[in-house]
Amino acid sequence: MDKEKKKEVLRAIKFCLFSFSAGIIEIVTFTILNEFARWPYWPCYLIALVLSVLWNFTLNRKFTFKSANNVPVAMLKVAGYYAVFTPLSTLLGNYLAESLLWNEYLVTGLNMALNFVTEYLFDRFVVFGNSIDTNEAAKAESGKTAFKAIKEE
């Protein structure tokens, strides 16, 4: 496997791990609100989703995509993604949980899986596509690689 493919595989693994941690935040928040506040599905889901998105964006920007791009611009792009995803997933989730009486945890899990796949693609190609590996950590890694190559010659 060449160097670029290895970087992409590592990037996907990091995204998975950070998304998993965001998923824990989302499901714990959803569970607390669902079980103790006894709210309808949609406010539990929305609050949990917002908390997980903030966590996931922050970690993936810095460590997965190593982006030095303008944070407000990147956040606006993510907000654009969620301006479409959130209403669709909230309405569909609410319909499945409240009208069809699907288990609310199953519905939340399906929403999380759909979010995981579509957000990775959106982040990778739209939000951070032109700014991947531009932050200081990426530059330092690149410098180490260049130094190693010179040293080997």
C-alpha cells in the first residue's frame, strides 16, 4: 500500500474512533433525556445530536483532517450539512418512533449510522477537502518525513 493510501486508511480509522466517542456522547445524552426527562423523541434526539456534532467537529478538524482552514467557514459548511440532515432525520425518526412505534434506540442507532457515513464523505470532500494536512501538526509530521528522507540519502 502506498503512502497516500495509508494516510487515507489512518484518516478513516481516526474518524471512526472520534465518531464512536461522539456516538457515546449522543446515546448517553439521548438516554438521560429520554429516560429521566421523558420528553418526546425529537427534543431528546436534537440535543444529543448537537452535543455530539460539536465534539466530533472539534476532534476531527484537529486530529483527523489536520485542517488549518477558517473555523467559522468550516463550521458553516457543517451547519449546512446539518441543515439538511437534522430536519430529515428528526422528522423520519419521530415518525418511526412516535407513529410506527419503532424502538427509539433502534431509530437513534439507524440515524447515527446514516450520519456517520454521510458526514465522513461530506467532511472529507467538502468541509476539509482542500485544507487536509495543513495545520501545524501536519506540517511538523511532513518536516520529519522530509528530514528522514534527506538523512537516508
